[in-house]
Amino acid sequence: MPEISRFFGVIIRMYWEPNVPRNMAHFHAYCQDECAVFSIETSELIAGSLPKRHLRLVIAWAELHREELLEDWKLIDSGREPKCIKPLQ
């Protein structure tokens, strides 16, 4: 699963799953032993969980980089690798 960003202990990934319907543009965030899935359009948590502080950081990052996330989604959807996105600093 391609890593597109990493910041403050959070790893952001986006990947294409063959033979799985892709209804909503989303990305995955990993922190410690937890994983969460977020909507790109709304930056909302769709599934899973993260520690509260990291959850807020991921939402803020997603809001700042929505256009880049959508571009990566289109790349993934066409079978290409996503591009890296700047982390929070």
C-alpha cells in the first residue's frame, strides 16, 4: 500500500483494491496499532479509530490537502501510483 505522507507518528496511505467497488474517495491513516479510514471529500472519519490528538491532526492535514488527495485518488483509480503529499510541520 503506497505511503503518501507521514507526520507526528501518523502514516497516510492510499491504495487500489482489485475487484472491490470504489464508491467513495478515501485514504487510510495508521498510528501505533490503530487504523482509520477518512473521506477525502469531507475529511470525516468513515471507519476505525485513532488517538484523539492524531485524529485532529489527520483531519487538519486532509482539509489542507484535499485537492492533492483527490488527484492521488484519480491516479490510483487509473492504476497509477499516487504522489507524495507534504506532511504537517
